[in-house]
Amino acid sequence: MRANATLMNIQQVIFIPLLGTICIALFYLSIRGPPPPVAEDVFLPQQSLVAKFHLDNSTFADLSHEGDAAWEALLPANKGVVLASNLTSGLHFWATVAMFHQLECLVMIRKTMQNLGSSSPEPGDRSFHASTEADSVLDAVGYCFDYLRQSLLCSADSTLNPVAELTVGDGHVLITDGNALWQQCRDTSMIYDWAIRSGQPSRSPLVHLQNQDP
């Protein structure tokens, strides 16, 4: 009988503090809210600044299939997926680095434009794929593709886009969650305000500020 009473006392000594701890934890979580996403507080490699932005790159401005190899070489074999580590929880998870995801999107858009321009143009066709002369629309589009490619590489956005599982029919496929819930972006309002205040450019490339209205 005494043994049973002792066992009950031990259970009470353990159970009551444990129950109190659980109640305190639940109360704390109800005030604080849900835990932060797994992609917050993640170890990211240090990025140094390098000068390698060069325009007039004919290789990447070429929208023909001759430039395909150079574009495909921009992506590593695994499409830029990395195994990331959360510094707070110690959890590891797979994610696609934003820079590679952006480049892959640009590659897909380029391929789509190639398909749009694969048919032979009709006489009088003035669409972007109907002319390959210098200063044509096609030439300008090629320049824009190279400019966007270098812009993505220059910014080297290291935001992680978690790999998610998507149910398709009876199966599951792994996709890159491009919603970028943890994307940290620069405030664009100052740039917009700057452009609006500047107004329309004059014919002269140089403006004497003292002659401008404040």
C-alpha cells in the first residue's frame, strides 16, 4: 500500500511540473504566433563584389540555336539546388537559389521565343523573327536578353526558394516554390520618386542644375 502511495507521489511530482511547462509553452506560442519559416536565419555564403558586367556580348545576344550551349551552361547540372542549413533549428532542407531560378526562367522564355520564330516568315512579315539585320527588333531583343542575363548574375540573389512536393494526378513531383516568401527586396519607391521628379529628358545630354526649378 505504501509502495503504491509512493509511486503516485512520484507520478504527481513529474506530471504536474510537466503539465505546467506545456501550458506555459502553449501560452507563449499563442502570444508569439507560429514559428518562423524554415528559410529564415539560414546560413548563406559570403559574396564578394566583382566587376564583370560587359555589354555587346554576341554569344548571349544570339537568339539562334548556335547560342543554346552557352545559355545551358549558365545552370549547373542540378539546376542550382542547394542543401541549406537553418542556424536556429539545425534543420536541413533543399532549396533552389533565386539567381539560378531566375536564369532558368530566362532560358525558358528564350526557348519559347525561338519556337515562335521557327516558322518561315511570310512576305511582308515585320515580326521580330522576320529580320536579322542590325538594329532590327530581333537584334534589340537579343541585346535585352544578354542585359537581363548579366543583371541577374550581377545581383546574385541568394534568396532560397524551397523545393516543394506537388501532387499531379496519382503521383508527386518536386518543384521549386518560386513564391519566394522570404525574399528581401530593396525599396523601389525612392527610385520611382527620383524618376518622377526628374521629368522628361531634354535634347541636351547635359543639364545645368542651376537653371532647373527647385
